[in-house]
Amino acid sequence: MSKNMKTFEEVNYIVKSAPGFNKKLIEEISLSKREPDWMKELRLKSLEFFLKRPNPNFGVDISKLDINEIIPYLKPNAKKSASWDEVPEEIKDTFEKLGIPEAEKKVLAGVGAQYDSEVVYQNIKRQLSKLGVIFLDMETAVREYPEIVKKYFMHAVPPNDHKFAALHGAVWSGGSFVYVPENVEVPMPLQAYFMMASPGMGQFEHTLIIVDRGAKLHFIEGCSAPKYSVSNLHSGMVEIYVEEGATMRYSTIQNWSKNTYNLNTKRAIVGKDATMVWVSGSIGSAKTMLYPASILKGKGARAEHMNITYAGSGQHLDTGSKVIHLAPYTSSKVDARSISSDGGWAFYRGLLKVSKLAHHVKSSIECSALMMDNRSASDTVPIIEVMNNEADIGHEARIGRIKEEQIYYLMSRGLSEDDAKALIVRGFMAPIVKQLPLEYAIEFNRLVSMNFKSNLG
Amino acid sequence: MALLKISNLHAKVNDKEVIKGLNIEINYGEVHTVMGPNGAGKTTLANLIMGNPKYEITAGEILFDGKNIIGMPVNERAQLGIFQSFQYPEEIPGVTVRNFLKLAYDTIHPNEKMSIFDFGDMLIKMSDQLKIDRSFLDRYINVGFSGGERKKSEILQLNILKPKLAVLDETDSGLDIDALKVVAEGINNVIGPDIGILLITHYQRILDYVKPHFVHVFIDGKIVKTGGPEVAKELEIEGYESFVV
Ligand SMILES: Nc1ncnc2c1ncn2[C@@H]1O[C@H](COP(=O)(O)OP(=O)(O)OP(=O)(O)O)[C@@H](O)[C@H]1O
Ligand SMILES: [Mg+2]
């Protein structure tokens, strides 16, 4: 905990001396997107909150984050992409090892034209429209479906929720909008990737998903290849509404380049007998704060959070989950695992709340941390507040260093030390990684192996 | 040339001298049994042959196929053909026996390039032959295995990986009579002209099934007596005390 104390002073670092960050800039953004007035107002209100609110008093050190650095990328017509030469070698190297096709590399690196996913997407689009599913980029949705968007946009996470929610509200851009009508089961996972509008975007993307009564959706965000952007702040937001009896699964792989501050907000509001499943794998960024939240609002609502975090050299990843039980007979299950290696720092931060009215709640929380060496650090801070006596809460936390005996055992069967470590880590992650879509699981494993210079495919 | 030749070996663990001038020579085709009291240093010897970095060699020589292997990393020794079956095999959660053995097999026999399917067939055949339940293959390594199941899994690995030198550390301990037969059969199955075996045991009963060529009495860090199977019988009757010099 002590290492984390340095962020407890509430200094408003990020906006000190940011003369360009004002109402005029926000109006410009709104105008360029041809937005309705209500959205412009929401942006301006958010700006006010942002300027007023202190930084979070926990989590990663953001004292070096400077808003000036992102302003140039917010301006309409700004040069949003780097040139291929500017892309760090490390990232190019990873692309090689993952065998990413040339065209795709450039999009991921934030340079060059959009990867041509149009063809694939056209097909999917036809299927979806037959089912009545709306899947659009967020900006188009604001213009074409104002009544739905207005009803839900930043209601799960209001602009004054915290400082970066406010920042997001002021400058959001891009992202996906999905609406699944009642009782429709979307037959294939939808990928945010299809909605990548232009290179360099996706820093402040907003994802809004509404799964109507009895409907079912799997949404996949991100990709396992590293994403590079010249601007070093990513502050996205995901809002999900899972209506009565609906099922929603949200899978993420986060692999921002190692210069990025990744300060994300994800929240789902889960209705009666509905199910929300979060599966997240975080391996990139310099610093991350991410705690997907499920608000179990309807009787019998369920949430499952599965999270794997890998913090390597120079990284501080502060991840976790929040589950708020507001209704009776709601249940939740959290399985969070982290690996810290080469001086990395993985911090698990969890919140479980059971409100007074929520009787017969069931919840089990498990968090485990694996440290690969003594330069790396792990913490777990699970906060549990239970206001109702009729709750069945289970909690388990384990922090441990990788066992020499395990490495020796595997090496005695011919595996190199690097492969042995990679395999042990893979085994540790397996219950979560298996929950990711197959190709993502394979790539996630490969990324982790690469960190150990291991050749395990 | 001897498969394994250890001369005047001295070794420490945590600054305590455990091996105190040990000599042993094992040739291809031979089965050697090492018997000795608790704490004598038998497991330490197995670890030294395999190259466990926790143990420090202070004097002596370990030649494998004529080549000095002191200082050689553990995995390279495994690739040369050394195999250690563990007294207390480790658990590796999340990694199936099947996947692990395929990786191990590929590093130890890099030229065979066996497909996953052929390898799977080989695993199944071997499990059936050794009367080891096939479901073991898809369980995580040693996780939730009973003591006896762990030993059977070690024997399965021995049979799959086909080493040149197998150091079996109390692979017969803690087994019921059926499991003992499985383990003994698994050992007999690999015995042949291309392998040497060092069988560490406390019990005469395994020798009813596995016939050693040599029995060594191991006390306080060295071998104090070497003979044929009759030595094991002697031990059974007289205990170790008569061997303490
Ligand atoms: N890693 C270790 N750390 C500390 N002491 C050790 C270690 N390994 C072995 N020893 C010590 O070395 C001595 C020999 O141990 P070893 O395990 O080799 O005995 P053993 O002959 O295999 O005994 P057993 O029959 O009980 O298995 C013992 O006194 C033991 O406590
Ligand atoms: Mg022993």
C-alpha cells in the first residue's frame, strides 16, 4: 500500500497550464461532428466537472500526465497519426512475431489508411439488419438515433462520476453503438474493431450497448496486437444496459503501447434475471486504471467478472472490479488474476457492495497474484461492504512468488527456463484466458510467452 | 564407456555437507538400487545428477556418456537423456499432462517431429498398457492427484520420454499393491540395453518385481556397500545399523 500513498494528495496536475483546453475547443469538436445541442451541452457540462474535480486519490501515479499533450489530437483536422518511422521498434517487433499482415499493422500502429474490414463488415451488417440489430459507430448513432442515445448516453456513468469520466464526456470521439432488440440472439460476436473509423482514433471512444429484454450479445473490444498512438492518453468509456432476462458478454484485450496512460471506465446496469459477463485481459499500457462494474439492479440479476492482468517492466496496472448488489437474489462471481514480472506492478482493487434491501445475495470473490521475481510487486485490496445480513459472501486472496520447484520440475523434462516460466504463467492464466474468444486466447498466450523470451506457440 | 560415472562427489545444500565422497558407476542395460536411511542424501544425489541449482558441488566429477555435466543446465541434461522421477512431484495448475508431455517430448526428441495426433495415440496406448486411467492425460499436472497417482504419472512420463538414464526416487513409496505392480511394470517396460536405471527405494518389496543388478547401501552421504540383490535381503533383516562404520 505504501507505494500507492504518493497519489493521495489531490493536486490537479493534469490541467495545470493548459490554456487551450477550454469551452472553445469543446465547441469546435462538437461542431465538427455535427452534433445536436444536447450533446454539445453534455460535453460542456463535462468540461466544467473536469476542470473542477481533483484527480482520483488512489490508483496509478498520473502526475506526469499533461493535458497539453493531447490537445493537438483533439482538434478537428489534427494530424492524428504517426508515421511508420515514429512507431517504436518494440511494437514493430511484436507485429512481426505475431505475424500481423502488413495492412493491419499500419492501422494498429496508428499510421496509414484503415484496414479494409469493409468486406467482412458488409456481410455482418446485412445479417444484423435482418435481426433488427443496430450496430453503428457512436457518432453516427448520435445523429441517427438521438432518442435512444440521449436516453442512455452517460447515464450509467454520469460526467461527474470522476475526473476522467468528465474528461471523456467532454472530448469523447468514436466508439460503437449497439442495440439488440427484444429476444434477439446475435449469432456471432460483434467486434469493436469494425468500427475503427480512422487512424489515431480510439483514444476517447465511447461504447454504448443496449441488450433489450431476453436478448443475447457477445461484444469484443480491442485486439491483442499492440496499439500505438502518438497521444499517450486513452480514456474510453463503456456503458452497457442489460435488460430483463438478457445476457451480455463483454470481452476485452487491452494492449496499448507502453507509453500510454489507460484510464478507462466500464459499467453495466443489469436488470431482473439478466446476466452480465466481463472477460478482460490487460497486458499493455504504462499505467492502467480499470475496474469494470456491474450494478445488479433487478431481482435475480447476475454478474461474472473474469480478469487477467500482466504487468511487465515499467508497468503499473491497477485493475479490478466493482459489483453493486442493489436487489434481492442477485449473485456475482469474481475471478481476478495478475502476474507481475521484470519490475512490473499489478494492483488488484475490488469493491463489493450489498445494499440494505438486497437480501439472499450470493457472491464469491477470488483474487490471485503471481510474482515472477523479487523486483516485481503485487497488491490486492478488496473492499467488501455488506449491509444486509442474509448474504452469502465468499472471499479468497492469494499472493505468491513463482515456485523454483515448479520451474525445476518442468526443466527436468527438457523445457528451458524461459519456457518453463511461460508455461507456469499460462497455466495460472488458463481459467480466464480460456474464456476469451479462441484466437484472442492464443494471441494473449503468445504475448505473455514473448515477455519471457519463450518460443511456446 | 559408463553411462554414468560419479567419482568422489562432495556436495552441500544450505551450507550443510550432505554428499561426502560418493562413487557410483552405471552402465547401459543395468539396474542399480540405492537403499539408505532417511536423510542419508539419496534425493540429494538424484538432484545432483539432474542438476538442481539448489545443491552445490564442492568436489568430484559426474560424467554422463563420458562427458562432465557439472554446471550444465537442467534442461540440457534432460535433452541428453537424464530423467528424474520425483519423490514429491510438483503441481502445475492449468497445464495438462498431455500438453506438457508433448512439449517435453519435442524438446527431448527434436528430430522426431511427431504430430499431436500420433503423440496422442502414443499417450493412450501407453496409458492403457500401464493401466493408467486415460483421464489423467487431460488433468492438470499432479493437481489433486493422490500420492499413488503422482507416482503413476511419473512412470508414464518415463515411458513416454524414453531417457537414457532414469533416476527413480522412491517411485515405489506410498503405493497400494496394485499401484506397485503398475509402477514395477512401468519400470520393467523401459529396462533394456539403451537405458541405465538408478532406483532409490526403502523397500525390499519392489525388488520382488524389478530385478536389480546391483544394490548399494547409502549411509551418511556415501555408498558404504555394494552387492547383488542379496544385500537388500540382508538389510531387510539386519537394518542399517550393521552397515554404519
Ligand atoms: N533443500 C534443502 N534444504 C535444506 N536441507 C536439505 C535440502 N535438501 C536436503 N537437505 C538435507 O540434506 C539431507 C539429505 O536429504 P535427502 O532429501 O537427500 O535425504 P534422503 O536420503 O532422500 O531421505 P529420505 O529417505 O527421507 O527421502 C537431510 O538432512 C536434509 O534435511
Ligand atoms: Mg528422499
